[in-house]
Amino acid sequence: MLSSPRARIWIRSSVVVLVLLCAGYALYARWDEASAALASLSVWVLMASLAAALVGLLAQMLAWRALLADVGAVLSVPVAGRVMFLGQLGKYLPGSVWAFLAQVELAREQQVPRARAATATVLAVVVTLAVNLAVATATLPLVSPEAARRWWWVLALAPGLVLALHPRLVTALVRGGQRLTRSGGQIPAGELTRVSWRGLTAAAGWSVLAWPPLALHVWTLMAAVGDVGVTALPLAAGAFALAWTLGLVVVLAPAGVGVRELVLVVSLAPVLDAGAALVVAALSRLVLTLTDLLWAAAATLVRPGGRIR
């Protein structure tokens, strides 16, 4: 039976193998573009970019953890990291829904109700999108008016997303969703999820703190392949924020493959030629895929109960 422990282990192992194969393919698909650049780059450049990306994704995990705590499910940092970083490998499967489902099920193993884990994960996506667009809106018009004009229709969504994060509106939407998913629409008042300013502010704060290292990971690669200075750092932030956002919303592209690279190449045009920008996009994909795999590997060292193996 599928409910037996042996069957669950077999299914989970099969899923892990499939995800790793997809992640490996993401690396292979960009290898031709990245290999020539890798040969000419110092290993220290890649290490610096990788270190910055690791810090950036850690901050984003802490943003999700803050939202989870706000809806009433507090996990330690190691356990929250285990849930998120292992769950995030699901994004390498076609359709972003797999990462969402994986995080919810991994959180369930930590005695987190699915409704709360789903609420925190959806809110984390919305907060990420809002912060990403805010970063792009604050930087691109100043350093690349051309990119801002090209993507104005995306940047115009930023104010609406920020306003949509008002705790009263979020709480009303979450509670409405809870009632709809309960049989008969009835749910005890004490079990209704409430989202607070404190939780949303903490999540937004961690998401904002993720952007200096995320921008640095791109700028390090830009500086290595082109003649750019520190003044290009805001462009790196805005371009990557926009690329990440569009890669995230195109759910059929595993981990935003193709979409993120296209947007990044176009947005970096003011300071890099097309060839150099493509190298940066390919190496960024390589670095971030390695980052996901490294954090997932570290997460496997954490036992489900929170202890380090």
C-alpha cells in the first residue's frame, strides 16, 4: 500500500532523484555558455559570487520563517532551513507548484498544520515579489531609464503589491480561504489565522536584507567579464530583481530557466554587450543552482527534530 512506511520512503527517494536530475540538467543546459567564461575567470570570483548568493538565500529563508512564526508555527532556524531549502528543490521540476507542495509537506512533518504552512509560503512569495519590484523600481529608473521604460508595465505593479500586504487585507483573505476550505464553511474563531504588522515587517526586512548580497553576486560576475565599477551595483540589483520576478511568475519554466536569463541580458545592456551579459546570466544561473544544492545538502544534516546529525 502507498500508505506504508516502505512505500513512502520509495516515493520520496524517487522524487529526490528526479529533482536532482532536473537540477543537474539545469546546470548542463547552461554549461556550454558558462564553460568558456569559467576558464577565463578566477576561482575567487566564483567563490565570492557563490558566498554572496548563499547569504542572500539564507536571508530569504529567514523571511519565510518569520511569516511562519507570525501565523503560529515557530520553527528553529536549522529546522526552518531544512524545510525551505529541501522544499525549494521542487522548483527545478516543471511548474513552481512542486516547491510549494514540498515545503508544505516538509513543514507538516514538523507538526505544522498544512493551512499555516501554505499561508506562510504564499505570503512569502507575495512579499518576495513586492520587495523585488520595489528594488527594481527604486534602482532601474536611476541607472537605466531605458530598462525602466521597457519594463514599466512590470514596475507599475509594485505599489499595488505593497498596498496588498496590509495586515487587515491579508488577514481577511487568509481567513476567507480558511473558511472556504473547511467543510460547511465553519471554523472556530480561535483557529482563524491572523497576520500582523510585526510578522510582515520582519519578513519584508529580511527580504530587503537579502538584496545587497544578491546584487553583489551579480555585480561580481559583471565586474569580471566587463569594464564596470561599483556604480553598476544598483543596476545589478534592479536587473536581477526584475529577472527574478519574471522568472518566478512564469510558473511553467523550471526555476525560471530561460526567462530570468533573457530579462537579465536585456536589462544589463546599458553597461555590458550582449555576449558579456549572456555570460553573466549563465554564470548567475550556475552559481544559484549550486547555492540551492549546497543549502539543500546542508539541510540534510539536520534531523527532523532539529538536531544536527
